[in-house]
Amino acid sequence: MLGSLAGMTQINSVSNAADLPANPTPYVPPPPEGPKREIVALGFADPFRWLARGAQDLWAAKGIALFYGVCFWAMAMLLQAVFYRLPEYTMSIASGCLLVGPFLAMGLYEVSRRRERGEKPDIVYSLTCWDSHIGSMAMLVLVLIVLELLWGRASLVVFAVFFNTGMPSTAGVLQAVFSPENWEFVAVYMVVGGVFAGLVFATSVVSIPMILDRDTDAISASITSLQVFFNNLPVLLLWGALISVLVLVALMPWGLGLLLIGPWLGHATWHAYRGAVRWEA
């Protein structure tokens, strides 16, 4: 009896050993989670605080700010010249500016980031800071260009509806915009433009600084940017309005205000990201 039990035990042991894989896969623990982010609840005083800190960065790196200001001014003058002389190429030039602009802005974010860390700003680092984020930046810029092209197409549809005799010339466009008789066109055009402008702003308000700071992918950065926008909608609308007013002021006369206001808004945008998104240490 005891011999039978021992034999059965030996058979079961051999059977169980045969069921085991020849080379069992070692246990690999899951990778640790990255730092968690928190969308901060903002107040109406925050945009003015961002502008104040941006002004400090601009003053601390005046030479670098002037370089980027000249770049922004040159882009605006090129776009204006094409609009007045070759309006059919305006959208192409605007797409080119939208391609270059985020990379210039990232250089300003790098200056603010280095000052925040107690490091000396350097124009070489600011011009090359994007090279390690080229994949994410390319994807984000592609998304922005697609939105801009859709915006342009929607604008053409609005023009076609209200000007069924054909597309007006550059002078005709300006006359249509400033004519009280065309208030319906102006209202519809502003609504359509406002929707696309708001979408572009919501997608990019903190996405590029986040890519620079955390080397995240474009999708995660855009989603975070949208969350910041919709979680703090009144404050971000104020921030967008301040940016719009400052840009309009910068464009008059001859766009010379961009030499100062362009870099200022770039530095302030970095502080907007730092104020709106908080990371665990």
C-alpha cells in the first residue's frame, strides 16, 4: 500500500515537472509610473503675473530677446508684403510662419527655463534646444498647420457665400471688413475665425513648453493643453485676449512693437505653463 502511494507520488511529480516550460520566463516588474501632473486652478491675477515674470526674463536677456524680436518682425513684414502684393500666396506664407514660429518660441522658453534653474541664458542653447524634441515638435506643428489650412478653407467658404460675384481683391477685402454695410459678413467671419483661433490657442497654450520641459509626445502635450484651457476657461480667455491686444499693439506702426512684445509674450508663455501645470517632484 505504501509502495503504491509512493509510486503515484513519483508519477505525479514527473507529470507536473513535464508540464512546466523548459525555459520559464522570469518575472519582470512593471515599469514605474512617470511623474504625475496636476492642472492648477488659476485666478484672474495669474495672466498679469505671467507677463510680469516674462518682462523680467526679457530684461535679463535683452540681447537674445532682441534677436528673436527681429525674427518675429521680419516674419510679420513678409506676411504683410505678400498679403498686399500677392494675396493668393498669403496662406502659403502663413503656413511657413506657423512652421518656423513654434521653434523660435521654444528658444525663448529655453531662456526662461535656464533662468528658472539659476543657469545663464545662452543664445546657442536657445537655438538648438529643439533638436532633441524634433519628433514631437514636428507632429505638433503638423497639427497646427492642418488647423490653419482648415481655417483658411472655412474663410474661403465665408467669402464665397457673401461675395458670389467672385473673390474680392486685397483692397476689396479691407473695404468689406471696414464697411458697416457688410456687418453680416464681418460677424460670420469673426465667429468662424474665432472658433479656429480658439482651437489653435487651446491646443498650443502649454503644449510646446511642456514638450521642452518633459520631452512628452505631441498628443499628450496637446491633451494637457486642452485640459488647461477648458479647466480654466475664463482665465485662459482673458489670457488669450491679452495676447491679442498686445499683438495688435505690436503691429502698429510698421510692426516695430514685435521687437519687444514678441519675446515678452514668449517668456510669459513659459510662465503660463509653469503656473498652470504642476508636476510631482
